[in-house]
Amino acid sequence: MTKISFALNRRQFLRQASLYAGAGLLVTRAVAHSSIQANPPESHLPLTKDDLPTAVEERVAEKTMVESLPAKRLCITPSIETRLFASSNVGGSQQRNARALERLACAGFQVDNPAITERQYLRFAGTDSQRASDLQNIATGAIKAPKLLLGVRGGYGAMRLLPMVDWPTLGRIMKERGTILAGFSDVTAIQCALLAKGGMSSLAAPMLYSEFGKTKPDEVSCRQFVEALTTPNLTIDIQDASLTSVNLPSILTNSEPKTLTGTMWGGNLSVVSALAGSAYLPRIDGGIVFLEDVGEQAYRIERMLYDLYLAGVFKGQQAIVFGALSGSGEDSYDKRYDVATVIRQLHQLTGLPIYSGMRFGHIGQKHSFPLGAMCQISPNTVGGYQLVFNDYPTIKADAIYVEGLWQNV
């Protein structure tokens, strides 16, 4: 590994917290200059689901860093062919985008299309055709498939692109190349369509703007991102259900927990439920459904789960795995009606074993993992469970300098 030195130089969240969905704007530079203020200060940018819950920590870090910054930092020569896709909200801050791009380069990722971070149209990261072309140009062969396709940001907008992409051809080309598509939140729509129509896996993982562009990226999330990219048989151990609800056991089942093996699929609950009944929602026999969300009260979570239940989505599935359901708050009618109550109701309806506490979602210290890949879930001896994934593309570990993803720039 050759190192070189550089000079340091979805929807409204809780109204009470005054956090609102961000303005995703993507257009050509000409439209951007005529329609919005260029490069607004980061402290004035609105927040979206993919910014939470570390957004407050980010603001504090902005003010307290700098004195202890080292004068030099180590980097690796970029060699991993990487392209960005911006399917949802605009990034907003070019300063933040620049930080993320510099860190990716330092860590070994050669980003071939950084200019897409400057696009803006209305709230989106470009017009529908521009955003769809990030993926469709690979399907047509106009652009060579990279090793990594990294999402820029979540928010909203990916669903508008689904009819505009040749998913079967894109999936085939990605399989041949061993391309890894990474993202989460609103990117769930892209990941579901890719699996449903293209038969291709993806990676539930942090994204350019929402993680790597932070003043101080979360080191655990960065390390787990690289581990998932480079480990052929990724293993994740879960000890308790607290990230889903402190009032749940890790495994909710009618019988003795047993080992299950099936394709893990799903993502953000709001997006998955919105796809119910469409051709873009995977239909996996014997699958294992993963769901996470943020800023949704218990009744809204239950309504979305009922959408999936009534649409027959849980039929033929082996289990449901919940990640973080953060920021759900208390029910205004009866605080006993909480996330745990909702999940117990779902367990009664479906009869499926439910595993809670998976360390992924709109949280810090998230553990990236494959979607659309085979997963074995086994109970452990202390009331938790273990997940082991296989049959998905990876990247050679010696091509990545993980510390580059959070170095000060």
C-alpha cells in the first residue's frame, strides 16, 4: 500500500425539535446560479433524515475542532474506480461535498464524476433525467461500470427515477463487473429496484454527503463501511434490542429460536412501504426482511407495517429484522403505545420471528451490511443473535486506507 503525504490545509422530523426536510436541489450550474444562493453556510442548511441523529454533534464539532489538528496526514494513492449517483436531495454545501471527496481520495477511492455534486433542480440533485442517467448510462454502456457506486445523499426523489432505468441490464453489468452500489435512506428505492428487477445485491452503508462530508465523520461507521466492502463473509453480532426498543427482547418468537438462512432485503421502512404493490419491491421466497426508520411516531410505523402486511409482503418470509427506529417519541394519547407495542402486534399478525436491535439506520456507529445477499441468523447463548452474510462482491482490503475517511481536511 503506497502512502503519500498532503498538507493539511423524509418528511418533517419532530416539529418540536424544529428539524425539517432539506431542500434537495439539483440543476445545471446556470440554473443553480439563477435560482438559489450559492454555497450557503453549513450552519443554515436544513436537515433531512439522513443527517440524523448526529447532526447536533456535527454543529458542536464545527466550533470545537482545529487547535489539535495535525500538520500532515497520510493518504493512499486512489485506485478503486468509483462513481457517485445522486438520486435524491441536493447536497446543499459544496464545502461539505469537497471534504467528502477529498477524504474518499485519501482512502483510495478514485471518484470519476465529482461534478454531479454541483447539480441542482428544485429540491433534487438534478433533473429526473440527469439523476437517472447516473445509473442508466452504465446500463447502456455509455459509461463503464465502476467497482463502487456510492450514493451522495438520501432525502426524497429516488422513486421518480425507477421507470427510467433499465434495471435488468444494469444488474447484469454490475454482476459481471462485481460493482457494489452503496447507500441507505431514500436510496432504498434504488436498492429494491436493483434487486427486484436486476437480481443484484447492494450495500446498506453511509453516503458521501451525510457521513464522509461531516466536519468529524463517525469513525465506527467508517470502519464498518470498509469492513463490509472488504470482508467476503461479514459477521455482525447483536446483543440487545435497544436500538429498536428497550422494551423488546432481541428475538421475539413463539418457539425456541433457531438458525435461519435466506436473502436479506429491505431498507428504510417509509420507502419500502411506499413501494408496496409495485414491480420495484422484491418478491423473495424465504426472505428475511430488514427495516429501519427515523422520526416516525409509533402509529405511523404501525400504519406502514400494516401497508406491508395487507399487501402480503410478509407472506413467505422467514423473519423480520429491525434496525434503529430512532426519534419515535411518545404517543400523545397514551405513552404506553410505543414501538415495542407495534412490533409485538406485528409478531401476532405474521407469526414470524422478529429480531430487533440491528445496528443500522439513521444513527451513529452504524454497521454496513449487504442487501440482496444470503444471510444466516443464529441465536447466541446470551439472548442475542449473530448474522453472517455471503455471496456478494467485495474490494481488496489493501486498496483502502480506512483512516483517510475521517482525517481532517
